[in-house]
Amino acid sequence: MKIVNLMPRDLVFYTDDGSIRYPRSIRNGPETTEKRKKIDEIAGIPVNEIYSAEVSNLPDPQEEIVYVVSPIVAAACSKRDDLYIPDRVVVDKDDLIGCRALSKAFPKALKPHL
């Protein structure tokens, strides 16, 4: 199985044996355009509901390839089974520097309402 990094930065996976770097695979990765409506207000702050999102620049599924994408891209494409998101992130001075695992993007029990 091949991992293709579609995140906007290089990904470093930290394992017990060291680290593995996956460079960003494409210059212009997937982007989302969300549609939202205001549903409430709390203490003067609008509360919106995202009711759909369109994704551009996402490659079509291919056999033996999984894609690492941002959570918002994964949520917008929740029917795809080839999308994964970084999990158990590693942070240094408030900067995301890598992760220790991948997560299946929104398993059935946690499907978003997009």
C-alpha cells in the first residue's frame, strides 16, 4: 500500500524505530469551499452550520493508494474509503511537526453532517 501526502506540509511519522518523512505530494492540494448558514448566536458570536462542502484538486481513488488529507477534506468526502487523517499528532512549541498514527477519516460512528 502506498501513502500519498496531500496535506499542505511534509508529514513526519514518528515510530518506535525512528521517523519516516512523507513530502507533500502535489503543489496545489485539495481545497474545500464550504456553504454555511447562521443558526444561532452565543454572546454576540455567530454560530454557523456548514451544510455542504465542495472539494477541488482531490485525485480520484486508485488501487493500493491511500491519501492523507486534512480533516475538513475528509469530512467533505466521507463516502471515500481511501482518505486518512493524521492522528496522535506531535507538537513542538505549538507547531504540528508530525504524528504517530493515521486515523480512518470519520468512521461510520462519527460521520459528520456534511
